[in-house]
Amino acid sequence: MMRPWLFFKGIKMKKTAPFKLAIAPKLTFFNSQLSDLNMLRMQVNRSKGLATYLAQSQKAQRSLTALNSTLSIMSFSIYMVRLMNNLSLLALMLSEEEQKSRKLRGTLYLNLFNDSLWSIVNLTQCFWLSFRNSKAAGLQGMQLEVIAQLIDLLVMLIRYQQEKEEYELKYMQANSIERNHLQMDRFYKEMHFIRSILTSLSIVTVISVFAFSVASVSISPIISPIILLNSLSKLFIDNEKEKYLLHQMSYRLTEEQLLNKERALRRKYFTALNQIILYNVLLPIGLFTLIITPIPLAILISLSMLLTHLLTQRLIEAHYKPIANENNEGIDIESRLTV
């Protein structure tokens, strides 16, 4: 009779590598979808808070209990699902010893810590430390969130230091052309790091003032402009990087190809700007009308804004569509520079 461990050892030798090749990209893609869903949840939650604040002066208000419950459950369940997904990815990498695999494992360890932290915090806020139970419990939940935000800042600093060490190692091994590209890439990464740090510190400060009762402030009307400014600055930095890369590769392109790349860059910029307006302006207005107006009118206003957003997107695509004889509509400048 074959021993069980020999049986599984044989399966490992024959099946593990193809299985990893098949399942790892799917898990990574699922992770990205969960992250996008979590970003959407946070956008809706912030917009709801701003809409609720703006509707305070109105006599007739509609309760958003169903939306609040849904967002509360999503707040911890998304992190839990992503935690399980990252554990699966980590299990696939444990047998690999390559440098790249070790780097990915380090990133996964930080992601696992982040998912575990926010799963616990959001679960606690949902069921125990909630304003639904009492004001004191809600304030304790906010204080717990402040601690988690500070830990997030620490993790952000750790990631920054790791990327800096990796950059210095690559820089020492690179030639002059590669060094120029690495310096440019590092500059824009540092710009994003400064943007993220300033945004996180601003949000932590606002929540701390509320949670520890230093002063009586309303969080939503302060945090919403901070998030809007963060989104716009991210868009600006990314756009400046793309413009710089396009300038660097312009000598390799024909006049027609360069024009198409410029049009693609503008299309990408205005599409992202249209999304920012949707999440930071139209969504709060839609939720505000849902709170204070009859359902039919709220649906009509929301549909009108959605159609405006879609029409704007179509106009952007039509105005900046590529000219003839250019097969590649996308803009993948950085990959072409590094060839």
C-alpha cells in the first residue's frame, strides 16, 4: 500500500507547476477586482456621509438604513475575502526561492497584515463599536480606526523604504540610459508617496479631532475635499509622467504616431477626470436627492446625471479618437522605453 505522503509528493512533482501557472494569475486578477470594489465602497460611504451632512437642515429626510447596513457588512467581508485570496497566493509561492518570489512574498505579507487589521477594525465597528449602540461606543470605534490609520502610515513608510533600497540596488547595476529612466520613475514615485502621506495625515488628524473629542467637528465636509484634492493631484502626477515619457520616445515615432499617442494621452486624462467628477460630485448629489426628495424625482435626477456622465465619456472618446493607420490605440509608453 502506497504511503499517503508519497502519493501527494508525486502529485506535487507532476501537477504543481502547471497548476500554479493556471491559478496564480486568476487569484491576482480577483485581488484587483476586490480592491476596485473596496474603493467603490469607500467612495459611496464618503458620498453618503457628505449627502447626510448636507441634508441635515431639511425637515423631510429618508433613512438610508439599508445602504448603511450593506456598506457595513462589505467593509469587513471584502477584506476577509481578500485575506483568504492572499493566503492562497502565498501558499503557491512558499516553495519558490527565486529573488522575485521572495520580493512578492514580502509584499504579500504586508497585504495580509493590512487585510487582517482592517477586517478586525471594520468587523468591530460594524457589530460592537458603532454609533447605533451608543455615542460612547461609536467614539471608541473611531479611536480604534485612528490607531489603524496610524499603523497604515507605518506600513506605508516600510513599503517606501523597501522600494528605496530596491531602487538603489537597481541603480548601481544599471547603465547610464537605464539610470536616467530609473531616476525619472523614482521621482514620480516619491511624488505619489508625498501625496499619499499628506492625504493620510490630513484624514487621521480630522478623525482624531472628532474621535478624541478635542473639538466638535463634522468629518464629511472636511474629508471630502481632501479626497477630491488627492484624486486630482494623483491624476496630475500621472499625466505629467506620461507626458515626460512621451517626450522621451517622440524621436522614435512618426508625426502621425506621435499625434495618436498625444490624443490617447488626452483621452486617458479626461476619462480619469470624468470618473473623479462622477465619484466626488455627482454621486454625493445623487444620494442627497435620494434623502430629501421623493423616490421618482431622485431616480430621475440620478439618471440624468448618469446620462450626462456617459455622454461626456462618449464625447471624450469621439473627440480624441486615433487618426487612421494607427492600429494601437492604447498608450504603453513606459514599456516601449524600457525595451
